[in-house]
Amino acid sequence: MRLTTKGRYAVTAMLDLAIHGDDGPISLADISERQGISLSYLEQLFAKLRRNELVRSVRGPGGGYQLNRAQKEINVAQVIDAVNESVDATGCGHNSSCQDGVTCLTHHLWCDLSAQIHGFLSQISLADLMARKDVQTVAQRQDRQHLSAFEDSLISAKVSA
Amino acid sequence: MRLTTKGRYAVTAMLDLAIHGDDGPISLADISERQGISLSYLEQLFAKLRRNELVRSVRGPGGGYQLNRAQKEINVAQVIDAVNESVDATGCGHNSSCQDGVTCLTHHLWCDLSAQIHGFLSQISLADLMARKDVQTVAQRQDRQHLSAFEDSLISAKVSA
DNA sequence: ATATAATTGACTAAAAAGGTTGGTTATTGC
DNA sequence: GCAATAACCAACCTTTTTAGTCAATTATAT
């Protein structure tokens, strides 16, 4: 279990999907704009989220991504694990020969701590996160901003026409 | 709260100190040899551990590092925080203006998760770690290896004399 | 004096994080 | 059929972090 900003980006994006994905797929461009994450980085993250079957994709216009399961069935640990996949070559990963072919001093220790934190995060679902007051507050502000940006683009389209 | 191999190295080194530091200071060279961590990297880590007053140093021959408090009074969270100090310029750190001057969607959320994990790790002291059976087992093996390496060096010194 | 060992600082290599560019492919609506 | 949309994909790049090297300085015990 590694905790870095990468996992946090992924959780933020998934939460955005959960908030806005009620009707139809959400494009990464929308998430990028609302959450301030670069589109290309989102693409990389969602490639992994899709491989882990946490989201499904719809191509073409009006397409985008949707949660692949109910909000209750997706937890924070799954999301973080998905984007951190295939790391762990360095240090002791799953194998217990981390120090010159033998188990290092903190091997079991770290496995335990990891498991504990993993257990903790796996009990927090996207549905739980959405229920938070602070999340709702920020989401509403973002929606207003996103909406006004959309209106602005309509106006400028009209002007240029 | 960030969880990477860096913090783990630090915890391993501190645990080594706790195990061997009963009588007199322990040199980084010893820790380096036993735990397979490069001496210079240990120096960098211990500079931070010392600044955070988790260890104290004794210079000169026979010198080294000692825990600056009782084993019970040093916990895993403190050690990890010490070596990860002064990060957080990227992403939202303590200030809540992480996304273009406003609070991002997962700000409070992440603060909470961080606090939870921090709380969890802060309840695990070096004394707790030492009490673990797996830690004791590995420590004993390392002591034997270290001792035999010491004897080997004595023999080779005698030969070259 | 000398050896030990912390302390400091500059420097380097490799990996990870984060982002860019430039495509291709599938789909929709006209 | 064609243009627009948006996923998908791969090579590439910059910055930061991790991990380690090297060399010099300083304090201290013997």
C-alpha cells in the first residue's frame, strides 16, 4: 500500500464520476476541467481503472466513462491499488526475500501495517464519500463554475458565428 | 501522510537502534551493514531524525546514535513524518487552496484519511514493534551474521598483521 | 597524533509523478 | 459519406523524489 498524490488524483476523479455519472457517461475532458487534472494524466489513470474493471467506457460523441459497479461497491483502497498496480519491484513486495535473499527486519511489520491501512480504506466506499457535507459543498461550487464555463463557451460560439 | 519506502527505511533503522542501543551509541556503519541500507542514505535520514529530536548523536570513536526518548515514547508516525518533512508544496498541503486558489474536491476527505492513518501509526511505538516475534527472530539472525562478519574482520586483520 | 564517526554539502543516477504531443479508432449526428 | 467527438494508445519530456556517491570538515576517545 503506497499513499501518494497519484492515488488521490484517482479517488478524486472517481468521486467526480460518482457525483455526475447518474445520467450517461462523463468525458475525461469534463473531469479534467472540474478537478484541474491534466487530460492526458487522467487518460493514463483511467486506462488502469478500466483494466481493473472499476469503470467502463463508451466511445464516440456523448461517450465517456461510467462507474462499472454501484457506488457502494467501489472503495478507496481498490481505486488506489488500481493506479499503483505493478509497482513493488523495489524493496520487499510480496516475496519475503528483500534483503540479500532473506527477510528484512520490518518485512512482516510492514505487511501488517499495509494490511491494516488497506482494511481501513477498503471500508470507505464512494457512496460514503458522497454523503460527506464538505464533498457536497465543493461539488456544488464546481458544478456552478462548470456550468458558467459552459454558458461562456456558448456565448463565445454565438459571437464568433 | 505519505507512505513510501523512505519512511520504511527510517522505521527499520530506528528499530535497529532500539534493538541494539541498550549500551552505548550505535554507528550508522553498523546499521548500514545489518539492515542493508546505504551509509550515506542513512546519514541523510538521521539528519532529519536528529532535527526532529528522535535521536541524539555522539561524535568520535565509539560514537553513534541513540534514541532520544524511551522506546515507548517514539511511534511509527513520528518517524515517518520526520523523514518526509517539508514535502507538500505540490498538491494541497495544509492550506486549503489547492485547486486554483479554492479547496479541491477531496481536500477535507484526504485530510481526514491522513489523520486516521496517522492516528493508527502513532499508536504503534518502537517498544511495540520490538515485542513482535517476527522482529525478534530476524533481529537474532542479523546479530549472528553481524557477529560472524566481525570475527572475520578480526581474523583478516590478524593475517595482514 | 591518530583513528573513529558524525556532520556537511555538492553531485549523480534511477525511478516515479505528472504532463505533452500526435496520432488511431469507434461512434454519433447531420 | 463526412465531420465532430472522445476513447485509446505510444512515444516522449520535465520535474520531483529516491537512493546513493564522493570528498571534506569537525569532534572526540585512545
